Amino acid sequence: MPGGGPIPGSDFLQLRPEQAPAKGLTGWLTDGLRAAVVDGRLAAGARMPATRQLAGELGVSRGVVVDAYQRLLDEGLISAHTGVGTVVTYRGRRPVAGTDRRPETGELRLPLPTPPGIDLDLSPGVPDLSAFPRTAWLRAERAVLGAAGGGDLGYGDPGGTPALRRELVAWLARTRGVQAEADDVIVVGGVAQALALLAQTLRAAGTTAVAVEDPGSRGARDQLGHWGVRAVGVEVDDQGVRVDELAATGRSTVLLTPAHQFPTGVVLSPARRVALLDWAHTTGGLVIEDDYDAEHRYDRAPVAALQAGAPDHVAYTGSTSKSLAPGMRLGWLIAPRRLQPALLAAKHASDLGNPALPQLVLARLLAVGDYERHLRTVRARQRRRRDALLAGLREHLPGARVEGVAAGLHLLITLPGAVPLPAPGPPDGAENQRPAMEDDVVLAERVARTGVRVQPLSWHRHRPGVPGLVLGYAAHTPDRLTEAAARIGRALGARDRAGQNR
């Protein structure tokens, strides 16, 4: 330009820093690079410019480029390796708006009608996949393969490899108070398979319905239903499941998430724990304890597992889906011994047993302490993400009420002025009543129009109740969660202010 120097810019994606906000260079660059990856301009395998080179072309500090690359690395869109450089790893476009996968089962559920353009998916239950401990896993896998004999990789016990069962029993006893021996453990393909095996076993013994939390995991409810076991809702309040209502159902089996109830986030109170175990001992009932995210408590140590208080009446299940990755399909089931023969038979008939190599690798990670080191790292990261979302909601949606304890990978917010609509038509029985369409679905649709996906609480209800929104935060960096909160505030601010003025 006459009378001035050249305008900095890069031929790479035609990036022009003069288009960035005055104090937002890193966010501007991150957004531009992310958009290019997602829309396919930067395909999987494409090499990113060196940070020093791109910084020089843009006329910005190298730290801006380094920070932007780190955010994309955290989101799993790129990878960086010595001697290879920085390479795009994301494959395919983001899921089409309007579809959703149940985090508990991975099955497609009926879509929430939303326009296209979702770029911040806050569906609950999705962990930070970029945090997967690749280096530790590869190191353990090499060690396992170097030491494994032929028998280790053949057809084995359908209950799991002895090494993993031993390590799991020791780890669960130390961290969750679980009382069991190695032979009591059945290694399963996640909690979904544990529920499938339990449902098949219970159904074969004549159980056609079990009690579940209301609200409670829709995925778990659907999983039971697939195997012919009907779910009967029992109210959850600020102390957890109502044991008096459970007893009134007459059901002998109940499925619970006592350490961090999904989706309300409450912890089963000491008095309710005592009452629940009294119910189990008195009636001979069975409690299915889904300990789905006990590793993620941020303010204190989690409460001990229920199983420790009644091993003969609790079927305890958990998995690595929230701690490593759901695609690992690694979980465990520790059931009362009277049920174990039937459960093992069902497991054998299902798949002959889980793959041996991942079991042996997880056993080594537990044995050398790498798994617990990974959990400590992830907990610190997830706490920062939760704090960022909470701070954003306080700023942009001050009337929202956050429910539950500081734990897990999601939080629940309720809003003043949001009221449930009456259930359509006459109920078809208290146990089989269909959930009402509540206006939290409308709220979720409004949020979706800003590009943010959230789940309405009513998706997880049996009966009408207080509306709310369930927000997952584990899969996004703090800056993206701050942006999500701002968009949610823009979408719901008018409703929020109206509720405060009532």
C-alpha cells in the first residue's frame, strides 16, 4: 500500500489478523482453524504450518499460534509428533444437528428437532477423548505383548482375564470400598452389557419390571426395555431416590446411581442409604448400582459404594467409558454370588468373553499406577472446565439454578418461570404413564438455534416434573464452554429475566 507497510496475512486459509477483535487473536485464530478442519478444507492427514512460520506470516507472536494449536489438540482435531509435525486427525463432518447418541448405550435416539449448525455439543456423558493416555497405553501394550504367552491370547474364562479381575478387585476395594474376590468380577463391554446380562437373567427368573430413578438415565431405561424388562419410575428428590416410594411399588429390584445421581447430580443421603439397605435385607431385594462416574468428584472424596454394605444384595457395575473412552468397551460387574452362574452363562452365550489384549493392558495400567495418575490429570482438567461453564452461566444466565454436587461430566440447571405442561391425554396406568411434553424441550430448541446442543431434563423423566437442561462439559475447552454459556444466555435471557420478575 502507498505510504505504509504490507498488511500481514497468510496464504494458508487466507487468514487476515486485521479481522480479529482487538483482544481476541488466539480465539480468532482457533475459530478459523477449527472451522477449516470441520468443513473439510483441512482434511485428515493435512499438515499444519510450523508455528513459527504461521506466526511470521500473520505478524503475530508465536505464542498466539502455539495456544491456538494447543486448543485444537485438546479438542482432538489435530495431533503433534516429533519428526512428523502437526497433522489434522479429525475425520468427517460433525454429526448432523437433530441426531443424538445415548452416552449410555451408543444407540441413536429419536432426534430433537433443531436447525443445522450445531458446533458446540453439550450432550452429557461424553468424556474428554483428547485426554486418552496414548503414551501410557502404548507402553503398557508393548510390555503386555512382550510377556504374553499363547494361553493369554486364546479363549479364556468368559468372566475375564485373571490379571484384570485381580487388579480390579484391589483397585475397587481401595477406591470404592467394594468387597469382592477376583472370581466375583465379570468383565463386560461397558455398563450397557452389564445391564443387558442382568436384564436377561432377571427376566429368565420371572422379573418383568424393575424400579428406576425418576428422573433417571433414559439410555438405561431403554436398555432394560429392549430385553423385556419394564422400568417403573421412583421419585428422586434432593436426598436421592425415595425409598418409601420404592417400597410402595412392590418391585424387588431397583437400578440406581447413588454416588452421583444422573441427571440431577444429587448424592444418596446417609439416611436414605440406611433405608435402602434395610429394604434390600428385609425384602431380599436387589439393588443394581451403576457407579458410572465416581472417579470424577471435585470437592471431596466420593461416598463409598453401596455394595460395601450389602454384597449379597447389590449388583455393582462400572466402566472405563467416562475415564478412558467409551470406545474401549471395558467394564465390570460384581453381582451377588447366587446370580453369578446365570450371568456367566449369559456372558458366554453373548460373546465368549471380552477381547484379552485390552484387558491385559488395563490390568497393567492399574498395577503400575498409570491409571490412577491419568485419573488425577483428568479430574483437574474437568474441574477447570466445570468451573468455566459455571462462571459463564453466572455471568450470562444469573437466574439459573445449578443442581447437584461438584462431580461428574455434566450439570443440571433449572430456570425460574419454566413450568411443565400437563401430560397429553389420560394416563395409561401409574407405572406406564408416558412423560409429558415439557417446555424444557422448547428451551433446548431455542438454545440449539445458537449452535449449542443441550438435553432437556424431561427426556429422562417418567412423569412431569420441574423442567431443566442437562449440560455436558467434559468434551470442550474452558474458552469454548464460556462461549457456550454466552450463547445459552442470549437464547434464554429473556425467559430468565421474566422468571426473576415474577
